[in-house]
Amino acid sequence: MEAPDEIFEDEDEALEIPADPMRLNMGPSHPAMHGTIRMVLDLDGETVMNVDVQPGYLHRGFEKSCERGTWAQVFPYADRLNYVSPMLNNVGFSLAVEKLLGIEVPDRGQYYRVILGELARICDHFTSNGAGAMELGAFTPFLWLLKVRDWVWDILERETGARMTHSFGRIGGMAFPPTDGFADDVRAIIPEIHKVVGEAEGLLLKNRIFLDRMQGVGILSKERAVALGCSGPVLRSTGVAYDVRKDHPYMVYDRFDFEVPVGEDGDNWDRFMVRMEEIRQSIRIIEQALDQMPTDGPVSVTDSRIMLPEKREVYTTIEATIAHFKLVMEGLKCPKGAVYSFTEGGNGELGFYIVSDGSGTPYRVRVRPPCWYNLQAVREMLIGDMIADIIPTFGSINMIGGECDR
Amino acid sequence: MSKKVTKLLQKEFGDKILLATDFRGDAEVTVAPKHWVEVATFLRDHEKSAMDHFTDVTAVDYPEREMEGGARFDVLLLCRSMQHNHRMRLRTELADGKKLASLTPVWSGANWAEREVYDMFGIEFEGHKDLRRILMYDEFEGWPLRKDYPIDRVQPLVEYRDVDSTLKLPPFGIEEGQPFARIDWEERLAGRDEQVSPSIGLQLGQRRALSDSKVAEDQAAELAQKKAADAAETPES
């Protein structure tokens, strides 16, 4: 009779599971962690007990680099912040410097900026939602969305000369006026965007796997989101209707009729749906902007201390040559002071805190990256969820390494 | 919009508010470091201010102010009210080596922001529970966003290979060619004030980065005097 007890004792010892949580490194180059980021997970079985999110693997010294050139030389760096919507960064930075200078861009330029910016926002949301769905195995919507994103990029390429990193913004306006067929091109793409959004939703919204992995996963409460400094779709998904375009209208956003979609639970599903709805609202803005946009007139200020004079004049008149030389060699001279200017970027409030000492070189350029604070909230979203939930949750944040790590 | 908050703060704190500015519509209030958390908590909790939405914490380095006897850093807090839709920028001047009380008990969002300020400027926050580097790696030495940290210094974790035999060499080394930055902070802080961009030259007013180009003017005057002296000497000999 003693023998079985002994066996049981042995088995007890053999089956003893260590009580300490298991520590697992995820990233920095994990196929599902788009953007290089590392997560140190404490796991109890498959449940995430604690997570340490470690950004910084894409840090390139954006803020330090800005201090070495002229104000205009910041634009290529700004392009590479959120590289899926570079136009919004360009516009955000030029608005900050224009605030410091105390100038305003002509109406036509403002509408032009709005339209290009909203196209960039649509691209951003396409990428985020498409990639998010792809990581859950739904490859088709990803390809369909990116197909239309490519068509939008065709328009941006025709306007700016580059598909992604445009460097098209200028302090005091835009580099070039709209091309002749711009309005027609944009009007032609709008039905395609509507169509592909509908198609992607048709594929995903009734898919059991997609629903199970999105609904009720990665929940963030309203109060925590506000205290953590979240903004953009992540904040709106929790039910807070904060959109810089609505609450602090800049440029001509107060002239458009559009709505701010909000979620209820702050889970992955809400973030996905908020982005989908925002694409539709962006289209509404674009349609109204195209109708209201003046067909003639300058898109930039004509002050040759701020904008480069026209090339023809530079080659023929001495005044323009001097103005060109001074702008290129010395750089634009901003008055002494500091301002904080913020716009609605692809991921939320994209702020620039810029300090000028009166010379042609920025003294300090601080960018407030929306991703940074959204990513900070990921820890609270993940704790208590399963390890597999990390993928859709992280995908729905739309962390862009270039912007987050700078 | 946020002028109301400035007035509210001035009424509540009186002399503790050292400076209130409204440059380009950005309300900014300066306090001493010891009142940093007190004013921030008031901003969050008072019903007329109600700044519940954390926006940002950042810093700016002014080494030249330190040489003139002031505090070296500006630390800034940006916050916003969801309810009233207004904003405030709180600023404090902090000397190098001094610690600032952490805002993490007031807004949880300050966690990463303060870690970044620590990482980039070396400003320590008292009461922050997890103050370690966030963007740079642990082995990194120095504080990259300070002006006296040279922009072209490299600290590779894995040493660079010797690439003598490959064709991938850059056209010139780091000491040759055009300088990487327009301002050489190391020289400037050492008092030599030899600004970079020698190719551009002093005459263009390019070398000065500060708006008051008194030093540049002095140098130009010195140069003119020297030239005059040379011209006076020449006929004698």
C-alpha cells in the first residue's frame, strides 16, 4: 500500500510548475513588431502579467540634427518622423515656424495643405488598418487597401515628385502650386477610396476570427487615456471626442462640416472602426475643400525674406539673387522666442515646440510625438491579456518607429 | 483663452509666479523648481483650470545662461484641459545637477516624458520610480541633447570594422570637409568662439548664431584696427 504513495509523491515533484512568471523577450526584430521595438514580458502561462516596453531602436537624433542646419533644412527630417503620412508632418512643422514668424499662408495654400494632408491621413489609416488585419491572417484587405493607397500616392507623386518623403512643405506655403489636373485627380480617387473601405469592411467585420481577436481586447479606459496623454484614434476610441481639427481649429478646418468618430470601450475593435470612419470623414473634408478652394492666386507668401524667390527672377534680377543667397546661406531668420504649435497628425496631436535665438539656425526643435504617449499606454492595455493579443493590440496603436523614437 | 488660467494662477500663488508671458498666444508661466509640483497639481485639480490632459514635458539647454550666472536648463510642462479646452505651459529654470520633483504622481503620462528628459539632458527627477534611459542604451555616456555634446561623436556598442580594403569608404573623414553643424558649441563654450563654417566666413555675419552679434562686431572692429595699423606701418618701412 505504500508504493502508490511513493509514486504520487514522485509525480508531485515532477509536475511541480515553477511559481515565478516566465520572462520572455519579444523583439526588437520580431516579424510582428512592425517598427523595431522590444517588449520584455512576464508571463504566467499565456497571460501577460507585466510588460516593459522599450522603444529607442530607431533613434536617429532628430532633435539634435535639427540644431545643426537652417529652419528649412528640418523638412527632410520631419518627413521621416511619421513616414506613412509625411505631408502632415511637413504641414505641422511649417505651421509652427509660421506661428513663430507671425505670418499666415494665403487661402489657396491652406486649402492645398488641407487636401494633401487629408490624403496623407487616409494613407496612414489604410496602412494601420490593413497591416493590423494582415497580422491576424487577413491578407486580402491589406493588399486591397494598399492598392488604393498606391493610387493616392500616385496623386501625391504628381504633385510633389516623391511618393513618400515629399519634403514639399515650405515655411510660408508650399513648394509649388497645384498641378492642372489636381482637383480632377482627387475627385476621381474618392469613389475608389469609398469602394475599398466598403470592401475591406465587408471582408472583416463579420469574420469570427477577426471579431474574437479585436473585440474586448486591449482595453484602455477613458480616464487612463487622458492622464497618459494619449491622443488621436487611440484616445477617441475610448470615447473622448478630442480632435485638434475640431477643438483647436487651425488653417481652414473651421470651414468644413465633418464629424469626430468616437468609440465606446477603447478596445482594438474601436480603434479599428474609428480609423475606418475617419477615412470617410477625411473624404468629406477633401470634397468640401475642393469645392471651396480658389482656382487662382498664390499658394505661398511672396515675402522674399521667407520664401525663395522664383527661379526666373533669381537668374535675372540682383534683388532676387541676393534674397536667394541670403535664404540659402544664412537661412530664414526667426524672431527670438519659443512657441508650441500642434496639429492633428495621423496618430494624434503632433506638436512642435520650437525655440529660436534669432539666428538662422533652430536653437531647439522638440517634437511631441503622438506615438510616444500612445505607446506608453500599451503597457496598461496588455496586462491581463493573452500573449497572442499583443499582436492586434500593438498593431492597432499604429506605432511608427520614426516618429516614436525620432 | 488661457489668459484666465494665468490670472487664476497669479491670484492663487502671487509672488510664486515669477513670470507670465503670452508670446504668440501661448500662455506661459514661470515658477521656481520648488513650486513645480504644487502649481502643476493646482492646474490639474482646480475646477476652473482642470488640466487633466497631459501633453508633454521637455527641456531646453542654455549653457551660456549658466556662464552668466543663471540656471542652465529650462524644464517645460505642457498640459491641456478636456473640459475647458485651454492650455498652459509651465516653465522652470533648473541649475545643472539639481533635481526636480517628478510629475508622475500628478499625471501618469509624465513617466516616459521624464525618462526622456533624463536620457537626453541628464536632469534627474525626484520621486520617479523608474528613471532609466529610454531612447539611448544603458552603456551610452553623456547627455546627447546638451549643447556641449558634439553632434558627430559616435559611441558604437560594437566597434566599427576596419574598412581599409573596401570601396565603401566615405569621400572624406569626419575631421575633413565641411563641418557637420553650423555652430561649434565646444568652441563657443570654451570662449574661443571660433564658429564653424569657415567656408562661409566672418564677413557674412554667418558665424554668429546669436542675434546680438556683438562679438562679431568686436572682431570686425579689431580686424579693421589691425588693418589700419598695418597700413600705417607699411609706408614707414
